[in-house]
Amino acid sequence: GNLLPNLPAGGVAQFLEGTLFVSRISGAVTLPGESTPQSPPAGIGELRWSSTTEILPENFGPFNRWVPPTPANEVIGMRRVGNFVLGFSSDRMYHFRRQGANIRIEEMHPGYGLGARYGIESVANVVYFVSPQGLKAVSSEGQLDNVGGLDWLFQTKLSHLSNVQLSYDAKGMCLHVM
């Protein structure tokens, strides 16, 4: 038989200043003493991060976690832009930043979530993403803009936004929409 236990696995990960953020965690196990009224048991939508005091991306402390107010708002995509990480759920965004040894997470832009699993790409200090409202751009500071030239195509010609993929070619300085 298999001697190794089922270990948790993250489906989305992103580094920020030596700290690893992980979401879409499958097989998460709550350790004894880890569940308190202020820290509910591991569950759907949880985001965890590694040590903020040392560069140990494999060391996830029991209190280094955050659960969105609505479990359906699980972070399904992340991109680093400047000194921040932007996280995307299916219906909103999150702004992650470090403040010393602490992590601050702010919810922003309800209604503008990620509409395609691979429809996200960062270019300099902007993240382009496919939303049910079309192709959008959000800056590292959280300013949301339309990419109006493609909105008509997204809203009238594409029946399945979930199939759209974004990719940036740094040499050609071109954002590809496939």
C-alpha cells in the first residue's frame, strides 16, 4: 500500500517578497489545536501563506490563513504586480500586500471577477483579465479600466468566455488573446 499520507496541494500560487501565497487547496487537513472560533477549520476558499519573517516558502504557519466571507469567492487566479499580489475570484478581486511581518488582504471591485481560468496575464504594473463584462485591466493600485476595443467581441461573439486564454510576449511586446 501507499505509505505516504495524502498531502494538501495548492491549485494557484504566487510569490511576494519571499512569501508564497497558495489557494485552491485540495486535501487540506486541520491540525489539532488549529481550529478556534477566530480560526475556523480548513475549508473551501481558504488562502494560506508561508512565513513572513524568513524566506521559507515551504513553512506555512497555522495562523497564516484567510477565508473569504463567502466561500464561493475562492481565489482562482493570482498575479504579482509591483509590490502587490492581485487575487481573482469568480466575482471579485483581492489586493494582497505585506506590512512588515503582516499580510493585509482587501476586497475590491465586486462583480468583476475572473471569467476564464487562464484568462489572466500581468504586463508591467497592470493585470489584464477576462471578466464576464469583457476584457479588463487593473493596475497594481487597484484602478480598473476597460479594454473597450475587444468588449464588443467578447460580449457578442464568444459563447464560452471560460475558453479564452491570455499570454504576453515580452520580446514582441504583445498581449495575445486566444
